[in-house]
Amino acid sequence: MVDKFQTPEETVQNEGNKIIRLFVYGTLLKGNSKHEKFLSGARFAGYFIADGFQLYDFGSYPLIIQNEIDKIRGEMYIVDSDILEKLDISEEKANLFTRKLIRVINDNEEVQEAYVYVYNKDVSNSVKVSSDSQPSAAKRNDYVWYAAYGSNLIYERLIIYIKGGLCKFNGVTYGGCRNKSLPKDTRPVTIPYKMYYGNERSPWGSGGISFLDTLSRGQALGRMYLITEEQFEDISKQEGHEEEWYNQSLSLGEYNGVEIVTITNKNERPYHNPCDNYLGVLRMGIKETYPDMSDFEVMKYLVECGTEKR
């Protein structure tokens, strides 16, 4: 469990801007009827569970009410006041739903405070939906394109994150994903940010590793893998969610209707040249992904990524 629960007001003090969290469970879920209309401009913040609620099937839409023992699974989004105002008008019409502030928890036992729309009419003619049958559970098996730009350019290296075991490239043992199925597809991708080398040390030894400079436009050579959302979560955890590692997920658009996502640090990490072993792995990964690039072109790219002030 996290050491201290943070309210939205405390988050304001820490990050300097107001964060509004919204927990959704029905037609607002990704891929459902109202998502694009209301949440296309919102940031996905993960899967969460709300205890003390029961989900009902009302026919044209699902709804929830508060109770003592049940729970619902859903998605968390970071929204702005304009999105929230539009949702209030839509969800509270005819006095059917009331927006409430509740506590939700994710798989890492991180507790957050979020708004949710709760039904406030009689549900005696509605059908209960068990937690195992809730729509949000299936979303975890949807696919994403994971765009790698560092050591995971090497297919064999990425598979260690999925299958688990000892990585021959850095001598570290990884636990693997819960779902150990291989990627459905893989292909090159250009990431619209410049890559740089950050941190003083890593599992690769002394020297920096790859991050993205999200404040500057550029082109990072990447390779994307078609994997499940759950696998993407597990790979991200193994890369490290701590302050100095990969604590931010980025959406890079879509390919063939599937979202492209990657990870980096939300803040700029201190610049350090990479060690020879890590640089060799990057070189190997680029040659594997972009076989038509010459050795000179590969080294030119890697040297340009090492420019300290981007």
C-alpha cells in the first residue's frame, strides 16, 4: 500500500496544477459508445477497482449503485473542467446520476480519489452484472502496439520481459508477464521525440540509458510490438515505475486502428553517456530493426542522441 493517500488538493500542491480524476465503468470505457465523444481528449491513467458498488445492466446502458460487499472494475482518466462539465450535463440529466468522489485502487494497491457517476433511482427491474462479467475486464486483453526505442529494439530482449528468465545482454533475471504469449506482430516505427541518454547508473552498469525528450520534437528510431494491454503493463513494471525510471506512458497515435504506446520519464533525467555494453545493444537492435541502414548511419544516429543539450 502507498505510504500516504493523496487527495486532489495535495496533488495540486505537489505538481502545480489541478488534476481531476474520473473513474468510468460503462459506455465511457475505451471502445464504447460515449468514449470518443467525451473522453477523446482525456489521458488514460490505468485500470482501477471501486469497492462498495454493484453494477447493473439497464438494457441500453450499465449503471452502478452503492452497497456493502460488491466491487466494480473500470478505467481511470485525467480530465479537465470542460470535460467534467459536459459529462455533468449528460450524466445528470433527468436526475438519474449523481457525481460522487470515491476512493479506487489498482493492482499495485495504489489508492486514488476519483469522481464517478452513481445511479440514484430504483434498480429492482435491472439485472445484476457479476464482477467476472464486467466489460472492463475484457479490455485488459485488448491489444496495443508497444513502441520500444532502447534495448527492446532487440526481439530476443523483449521476449525476456514476456517469458521471464536471465537476460544474456545485461545478466539480469526478469519475472516475465502474466500472459506469456508472443507478440502478434512487430514492425519499425518512428517516434516523434528525440531519444537521449539519462541517469548515472542502470541495470546495464555505469552510464545513461534511453529516454525520450517529450518537450522537443525529433525522430527516435523505434520498433513496435503488438501485445496485450496487460503485457504492456507488466513490461512497464519490469522497466521500473520509480521516479528515476519509466514512470510515464505516452500515446503516439494509432496503426491499423490499434493504439501505439511507449514509456519514458515524465521529467528530464540527468544526462550521462551510455556504457559500451548498452551502446552495443542499441546498435544491434537498430541493425535488426532497420537492416538497410549502414553502420555509419547507425553510429551517426546514436552519436546525435548523445548530444547533451538537445
